[in-house]
Amino acid sequence: MMIRPERRKYPIFDFILELKYISLSEVTVSGKELRDMSVDKLKALALVKKNAADAKKQLLSYKTSLQNKYGDELKLKLISVVAVGFDRLVWEIVGE
């Protein structure tokens, strides 16, 4: 989501969201177990860690491409989101 050029004078950001989805069958955890799981334990799951790392790598690639095209006028906020089923999300602001 990019800010229109005439709105760049305001203190708002350009956002890039990268979403990764993991089905419940891939993590072999039931929906109830997932809902009861702490955020730290959820983040420690191997597939969640892998998908979060993949999202971060992709976001940094997008950032490089956009900065090459638009220069330093962008005020980018990079956010990775990993959805585990439809029950849980893990998100992180990348690069801060």
C-alpha cells in the first residue's frame, strides 16, 4: 500500500504485508491445541519459524526493489504475517 505523492507531506507510512498460510494438517496440531498455545510456543513451531523467515526474506527483497525504483522518499513498514489455519496469527514488523 503506497502513499499517493501529494500525501507524502503527512506522517504516514507505506506498508508491505507478506502473508504466509500453514494449514492445520501441516502442523499436526488440532485447532483447540492451537488456540490454547502460547504465542512463544506457536512461534517456536518449526513450520512457523520457516514461514516467518521466508516472509522476512521476501519483504526485504520487495523493499530493495521499491527503494531502487522510488528512492528514499518511501517510508516503508514491512510486516510479516503467518497464519496457522484460521485460528492463529503470528506477525512481526521487519527491520526495526
